Amino acid sequence: MGKIFLLMGKSTSGKDSIYKNLIQDEELGLKKVVPYTTRPMRDGETDGVQYFFKSEEEYIQLGALKKIIEERTYHTKYGEWRYFTADDGQIDLSKGNYLVIGTLESYCSYRDYFGSQNVEPILIEVSTKIRLHRALDREDKQENPKYDEMCRRFLADEEDFSEEKIACAGIVRRFDNNNTIDICIAEIKEFIKENL
């Protein structure tokens, strides 16, 4: 039986860079699961790579078919943006191990859906100061920066990843990405190998 390793952390904690490194590691052999979103595509994104970009109507149809494993909705100035994982055949634990990016809430949903023995949390931590610098740098590079949305997401993360919620989810192990990402990645790889 395979496992799902769920990579999570606040925005700009380095999840995307860490994910890319782990998913490309042939020794780990982790399969990717492409999540879904109703938010607009960002510069440099491709449908079916970072996300499957769906309309609100398509999201409602998947929900009606009971195909949504986990979901979260962000109420933004630009409307409701939904992020979700669909039971669309991408995950088959009899055929391997998977790597997923998510939130603390989505970890709990995956754990409840697939069983706690099949889902391993990987929580990335970065100081608030470093995260804020990274967030501003990333938004500055966008063709149409949305600083207000950046601030909303930044503050929402503080609540979403509160110490109380982390403890309630039963997460004990954390991975520090404040300094050298290579050290963080090496520690995560070791953790994954120990739990395969």
C-alpha cells in the first residue's frame, strides 16, 4: 500500500521549490497529484501543470458528483477562489506513493479520506519576516500585482496555521526553511525514505 506525503506551510514558505525537487527525485519515485482551482491563472502557469483551472460551474458539477476529496475557499476582493482535490483517478495507493501540496485543513481531509496510516504530513516553517520579503518579491514580478490579496493571504495563513490547529491535527515534526533550502530538502527526503 502506498502513501501520500502532504507538503504544507504558509504562503512563500518554499513549498513549490521543495515540491519540484522532491517530485523530480527518481529515487523517491513520488507521483504528482494535480489539484484544482477556480482562481485566475497567474503569469507562467499552465492548465494541468500547477492546477487544473476550472470555472465555478465546473466546481459545482464536481461537488454534485461527490468527487471532491478536500476543498477550501478564499474570499478575495476578486471573488471566491476555490482550491480542491478531486477523486478523478489520479490517486491509487495500490500503485505507488504520492506527493501533494496542501494546507493544514487539506491534510486533515486527506487523512480522514485515505486513513491516517496512509498520509504523512510535511510542515514547512519560515519566519514571518522572510515570508513577507518573499511575498513582496513574488508579487512585484507579476504583470498585475495584487498586493491587497497578498496581504489577505499572508494574514489568513497566521490563523490557518495557528499553533492550536497544528496541535489539533496531531502534527509534531516540522521542517525549517529559514536559511538553506538544500538542508530542508535533505531532511524531508530522509523523512520520506523512513516512512515509505
